[in-house]
Amino acid sequence: MSAVTWHDQLEAFFEDRAMRIPAKPTLEDLCFVAGRDPRQWREQVFRDDLASTIVTLMHADKNSSVLEVGSAAGFLAMLISPRVGRFTGVDLSNNALAVARRLGILNAEFKAGNGKDLPFPDNHFDCAFCHHVFINFPSFAEGLPVIREMLRVVRPGGRVLIGDVPDRAKAGELPQHVVRVSRALEERFGPLPMHPPERETAISSIVPAAVTYDFHRDEFIAAGETLRARVEIFEVHPMNPYLGYRFNATYACEGHEGS
């Protein structure tokens, strides 16, 4: 029997959480599956701030076909799909995809797939993004093939966004900031909501686990040369409580820019 990997445990994490959502998901359900604190997203203005930043960095509009890699149960699909023409979400977790489909988003579809081997032809989408996903990768080497695949399936001139990446340069300051953010959320919204109960049917003997990792900005810049793509680094959306502690990176194929 092969050894259990971080990837196995991460997939089990999302499968287990999604399995606990038997009906059409609420906002809190979507946050739970994605490992987000739902209190941060209760107000529409915060959700709009995130969605607007993602769409702007991708140069997307109402006519764009957009791919999300690592779509989980559809938290971002719910926010981004009204702002674009066509939305496609890809994830490894079949349970999470089932939850996303129950959202009933008319211009969205959700497919099983691996970000390192996307099930789409070259130049298929106008733009693509992968948000709050690299945080799960134990090294940049694990994420580089995902960026390469996203560039492959995006049309020339389109943007690939890697979003919400923890900044290793701020790793020493982060624990204290996490405490400040948690206290502020509790003062404003109360304690963290209870998790949905576990369901009786076990999905796997693998222990679910999601570990948070951080990265150097220079790793993303250097990848631009490797992938022959122009890269830009941006701060996260302005209302993000981790502004200054996380960053976004966009990629575009060299020689195909219109500006």
C-alpha cells in the first residue's frame, strides 16, 4: 500500500467537508467547505470587493469565458459568475463539485479535473484564476505545473491570476496578525459558527488535513521567465484583513499583449 501524501489528505479534507452539505448550500456552507471564516464574508461589500478585484486583474467582462482552478463548492463561482459571460469551475473533489452544482448558477458548469492536467484544449478560455489554492501547496514546485496548464488553456493575451498567496516575507508577523483579525471578527460578528455535523458514511480511511504554506514573491516573478510569460505582482483586494500579508500574481503570454 502506498504512503498517504499531503495531496491525499487535502483531497480528503474537501471531500469530507463537502459531504456534510446535503442540500443547497448557504454562504456559511460554502465558506466551511473552502476553509474560509464565514464571518469575514457576511457583508455584501466585502464579497463585492473581492469579486471586483479578481475580475479586474483578469481583465474580464460580461462577455468573458472564465476558468477557476480549485473551485471547491462554488464560493467564488457565486461571486464571479454574475460578472462574466461563462464560468467553468474545476476541482478534484467530486463531493465539492456536487455542492457547487446545487447552487443552480445558470451560466456556470463544474467539472472534475486536476489543475496539473486540465481537461480542456489550448486557448479555450479568455482568462483563468486560482484563488486561495496555492496556500495548500507545500512548495512552489507543486504549483508551477498548474500555472503552466492555466496559461495553455487561456487564449493569447488573456490573464492567469494566482490569488491570495501568503507572503513568506511577513511570516514572522503573521501569527500576531491572525490573533488581531480573529478578535476583530468576534467583536463584530460573535464566535465562529459551528461546523455542520459529520455524516455517518465515511468517505475514506485517510485523515483529512489542510496545511497553510507561504511563498516568496520572487518565486512567482522567476516563474514568468520559466513560462515565457509576463508577470505582475499585486496586493490582495483592499478590504481583505490580510492586506499586506498576502499577494496576487498575474501572468500573460509574452508577445500577445495588446497594450
